[in-house]
Amino acid sequence: MKVLVIEDNESVCSMIEMFFSKEGIDGEFVHDGLKGYNRFKEENWDLLIVDWMLPGMDGVSICRKIREEKSTVPIIMLTAKDSESDQVLGLEMGADDYVTKPFSPLALMARIKAVTRRYNNRNVDDAEADTLQTGYFKINKNTREVRLNGTAITNLTPKEFDLLYYFAQHPKQVFTREQLLDRVWGYQFYGDERTVDVHIKRLRKKLGTANQPFFHTVWGVGYKFDESVEEEK
């Protein structure tokens, strides 16, 4: 697994590098945001870990530019900003997850391992591809391709794809935020449950319409995937 870490704090990099060594992860460290973004474009990476505050280019700008280029590489953001609005901004700009400084290396490794499991599941021969067909969607779990009414959807992040696939597997079933964090994120989540709300909002924007949001709010409980036309009030 190749991981690019864009972080200007050398002590943080040293700590991460030590755990990478124990886990057998091939990590490369860049201490400037613009240089890190250019390094990202030079090779294929399995994961990016990006600090929020960086010289050259900040982490939010890096995330935004990467998503504008239609890359779906998983991104974990490191941030000393602990306000909900800052964390939501990072997710809105394309980060799949965030870790608030100071953080436990074990918490960071848990997030990385969750991404590793998803990537391992993708290494399956196309002949054995697992395709899920719903009324509107055709979703291939192994190639991670999504079609909506026959049209290819290419702008989903890895976490958005995982969330869509899980919902499509369980149509009309209501899930709490805690259940979605546990079953889709795949580890004990240490952040804000608002993460789920942000990802649902992004999926509605990318896939739904005013009359067909697909992802319905069940007030006081959570969310469900329903291909009916009307959203519950």
C-alpha cells in the first residue's frame, strides 16, 4: 500500500513513519502543500494523508483540486481545527475522513486499515464481479462502477461509493448514524456523527433530484434508501 503524507510537522511525520514501518506500509512524506499536490499527480497512490494547515497550499485546497480532477483516491485529513464547521468544510471539499490533532496513532491506523480492506476487496477478477441492480442503479462492487439510469457516475469518493452500496443492499431499511458509522466506516469512530449527514448531503446532490432524493431522512432516527418519489416529512 502506497501512502502519500503531506504534513509539515516533522515530529508528526516521524510518529506516522514509525507506525507505517510496523504495519508494512510504504509511506512518502512531503512537507509543503504545493509540492505534495504535484507529487500526488506524478504517481498512483492508495491513500493520501493531508494536514489542514500547510505552506504552499492548504489541505482543503489540495482536497478540492484533487476532487475537481475526478480522482477518487481516499483522503484522510489531519487537523488541529476541532470546530464542527471546520470539520464539515473538510468533508465537503472531498476528504473521506479526518483525525483531530493531537491524535492517537492507533486511531489513525484504524482508519488506514479500513481503507486497506476496501482496496483489497477490489482486487477481484472482472469475471467474478459482483453487480447490484436496483430500480435506478447498477453498482459493481469490485470495479466500483456506478450507473444511474444507464449513465456512468464517475465523481463519487470511495466513502460515498461505500455508503451508496450499503444502502442499496438494504433498501427501505432505516439506519441510525451510529449504525452507519459502524457498518460503512468499519471501525470505532472517534469523530462527529455529522460526518454521516455530510456524506448523505453530497450523495443527494450528486445523484438525486428535488423529487427523487433516494436518501430519505427518517426524523428522530436516521436515514434510509428508498427509490420512491416522495421524501418523508
